[in-house]
Amino acid sequence: MGEDLKAMTDLFEKLSMYHLAQQEMEKSQVNGFNIFTILRKPGEEVALHSRFLAELLSPKGSHGKGDVFQKLFIEQVINNAIGTEEDDWQRSPISTDSSFSCYYENSDDVDGRIDLVLRRNDCAVVIENKIYASDQKSQLKRYFEAAKVWVGDEAKVYVVYLNLYGEDVSDNGRGGLANKDYGIITYETDIKNWLESCAKEAFDVPHLRETIVQYKRLVERLTGQTLSARYKMKVKELLKQGNNFKLAVEVSKTLKGIQLDTQMAIWRELKESLKNKSFTFNYVGSTFEEKEKNSAEVFEKKFVKKYYDLRSATRHYGLECRLGDFQNEFGIHFYIELGHRLYFGFAVSKGKVRGKHATNEKLKTLCSEVSGLFELTQGDKGEPMWWLGGKIGIPKRMINMKTIDAEGSHFTDLVNPEKRKEWIEETSNQIVTLIEDFNRNCGSLLSKSNFEFVSSNDTNGC
């Protein structure tokens, strides 16, 4: 046992040296320049990802390559995702003899907006694109039914759920659609590999090739695949030496447990820090139901421990604090929620249950004031229904609990108790400032407030 611990220490010291060298190399490279992240936020599903994918997939796209990229997508991604087991996606491979028309943000004859549609007379491919947004109610089922009307045969409807790592759609988003009627594809492998093939096809058009390569680098950043080939090779060679690979396997078995322990520590310590600042938060799921029953132990079992399961993953849970009531009908809450990243804002409940109340006409004035008071974070489709004016913030030092080594994420730092303590204090102060700003500027609009606030008559607020 003692020899194994010493060997692990030696292994980590060497890996640490390699990692420092990798960081220095990244600082000196021009790969940091990326036109997509300059013009857009990396996780913008509609304005960035769906739009660019649609441009590549369209035979009439400005790339001038006709349906070459589309055929690669059908052959390498869609047909490859069709399953062979009884519970898998069951469809016949799609022929690429004729091309599809491509539609972006399609709303024709459908309840909602479909991110991407490939359509021809005999077949339709419906793609729901998810980066960080939550699933909308029954959206896959609704899109499936709409496409069935288009082509007249459900066997010719190919519904695809595209997300970063291959997570299954939630029950809410599935809407009862059977497993055999939809497939799952990922940015991590499917889109990344397809982009590599597209870049090869664009070898004779340098500006097009480099644009595709830059987008592929963005995908790699979002999915935590930014290590250089040289760094990977050095690590592989190190792990092949002696007993190192066995040691690495043993260490890897503890990683999930460390992630779970760290996440739960963040929730506990953030809740306690806010309580010490006179704000009582509760452990909740996204609808706030039965919040009184969610002790730390129940919260950990019900949500946190299931967070990293691909097929039954829990997302959208966190901490809420009821700030007061509006018109004696709605509850106004400050809500800290986890999707992949941690973010927060003002949520609305009715009858103690959070729902899509924020667009209610009665809340229009309050919603407008919140939107004007705070700078909103990157929004998602449907966000205004769930958030009063939209999400208003992420921690100053962002954390991504799904892709723990994602660019800009500080989650790995928070494994260290001292660094986590600093982050907790910084983030709780940020949250308290937001709540106090709300109370100072908008508290007088509430029919009941759970906190003292400065009257809006004494401020420039609402």
C-alpha cells in the first residue's frame, strides 16, 4: 500500500509538470483566436450553433459545396445513430441519392420552433439542439407529430436529440415519445467527427476550411477536449510505464465520488453562508414542490447523486429563497439553479409551485423593472416563462459541474476546501447584493415582503 501511494505521488508530480507545460504552450499559441466566440457567446444554441450547422447542411449554403456536407452528416451521424437493439432508435438508414432542403428555426405547421429540419418529400430529419437550455414540454412528441403530417409515414420521420455528451431527453421533453422513435447524437463525438470530415472536403477553399476548423475548436472547448496531441501522447507514454496505468485506473474510480462530494459541499456551504447573511434558502427541485421535505440528505439522494447518470440524469435543481408576494397571488423567489453551469435569477410561484408564470400579464410591470435593473445572462428559448425578466447572473467565477474542466470553469479548484471557502464567500456576497438591489428598487411593488427594503420613493428604482 505504501509503495502504491509513493508511485501515485510520483505519477501526479510528473503529470503536473506536463500540465504546466501544456498551459504555457496554450498561452503562446494563436489558437485562442476564434471568430465565433468573438461575435457570440459560446453556448448560444440558436444564434450561433443552429445557424452555423444549418448553413453547412444546406445544399444552397454560401459554402458552395452543394450537398457534400449534408451527405456526410446523413451517412456518418444520422445513419450511424440508428440502433440495433429492441430499445434503440429503430429506423432504416436514409438514402443520400437525393438531397434535403434545410430549414433553421422552422415553425411551419408545428406547435413551437424546430431548431433544424432536413426535409424532402419522402423523409424528414428533425433535430432538437441542446447546449444548456432546458427541455420544453412534450417538444419531441410535438415535432414528431408535425413531421409525420409532412411525410405521411412515421417510419420516415427521424427525430434526433443533439446535446453535448449524449444525455437522454427528459420525460418532460419526450412527451411520451417511444425510445424507438428518436435518436441521440452528441457534439462531443458525432458533430466533432463530422466537422473533421467537412474540413477535409473543404481543403481547396482555405477560408471555408479554417472557419470549420475554428467552429470545431469551439465544440472541443464546450466538451472539454482542448488538450494538444503532443500533451496527450506524453501522458499516454507515461501511463504505459511500470504500474502507472493500473494506478490511474484506481484513481479514476474515485473521480465521480469526488465530484459528487464537492457539489454537495458547495450546496451546503453556500446555503449556510447565505443563512449567516440573513437569507434562508431551501433545497429544491425546479418546481419548488415539497421543498420543506428536502433535507440535505434527501436533496443529495434525490438530485445530486443522479446528476452524472447519462440515462437518468437530474438537472435543474438548487436553492430558493422566497422574497415576498406579488398581488397576494404570486410568490417571488431568488433561485440558484444548476443545469450544466450554476446560474441564478428571480423565479415566480403560484400556489407554492414554480411554473411558467413570468409571462403572466399581471407580472408585466415587475418583469420589465427586473429586466431594466439587471444585465441578463445568455438566455435560452422559453426562459422568460420561467424567470422574471430572464436569468440575471452566473457566479463571478463560473463553475460547470458537468464538464468540470470546461474552459472558464473553476469547479476543479473548488475541490480544495480553502479555495471553495473563498468562492462561497464571493458568490454569496454577489447573490446578497442582487437581492438587496431588487428589494431596494422593486420591493415596494410587492404586496408582502419578507425583508426590509428602502422605499422606491427614496431611490431611482421602480
